[in-house]
Amino acid sequence: MYFLKPISDEVRLSQIIFNKHKKTMKLILGSIFACIAAILQAAGFFPGIGYFLSPLATAPILLCSMFSIPFGVMSYFLTIMLLFILQPTELIVFPFTTGLLGLGIGASFYFFRKRLSIIATGAILLMLGIMSLIFIFHFPVLGPAVSVSFSFLTTVFLCAFIYSWLWVEIALIIFKRLKMIII
């Protein structure tokens, strides 16, 4: 079955090679990923095209986390600090949705081999982020007219699973192309 196939060891081999680089190069690469993520997340300020660019902020955090979990976490927090300066209104959404999804999927490439467990990790973290925004912070991330019920929570998990699956596949495609440049 497709979901139970192990993902190739290219990611693990790239992590080993990435860790052999000097710390300066790793810091520069992590900061570049953070800058790209902050710019893409802040693009939501522009109506129309900005709403399509904003979800792409997941990719830089995800890719940086795939290379190295500590530098992925550094890039995640650096993006949060940059958003504090650039676009404070996006500061509540990024840490709980876009950034958390990228960090979770990127880190799960290190811990898991099966596609299903990587996708499920991303889906669970995205759902927890959305639920914490809705229930803890009372932030209407899905819109003010959405009611919260059991069927709603099931729908959110299914959508999060499909969204996470999409990002895993996109990350594998981008990673194969980016691997030649960075490593």
C-alpha cells in the first residue's frame, strides 16, 4: 500500500552530509529559510494573491527541518521574530498552523520512515494548532460563522490529513531538487 511504503533514505543521508558543513553555513541557510517563510507569511497582507502565497510559508520551515531539526526550530523561532516586526497580525496564525505544520513534518522525517506516520504527525500537529487557536485563544481561524461540533472536528482532522499529505509530497519533490544545490 502507498501509505505504508517507507520513504527513501535520501533524507537521512542528506542530514548526515548537512551536519558535516560548518556551523556558519548552516546558520546562514537557516536564516535564509526564515526570511523566505516570513515574507511568504506576511504576503497575506495583500488581498488576492497574498492569500495564495501565505500557505507557502510552510515550505521553508519544512525543508530546513528536514535537513536539521535544531536549525528547523531556529528557523521557526526566527520567522516568528521577523513576523513580529514585519506583520504582527500574522503572528498568531503562523506559530500554530503554517509553521507548526512545517516543523512537525520536517522533524517527523527524522523520526519515522513510513509515509503514513509522517503524514499523521503533521495532521495531528496542525489539528492541535487549529484547535488551540479556536478554544484557547478564541481566534476564529476558520471564520466566525463556523460552529464547533464532533462532525466539525472530524472534518478538520480529515482536511488536516489531506493538507499534510499534500505537503509531504511537495516536500519530497522540492527536497530532491534542492538537495543538489545545498549538499
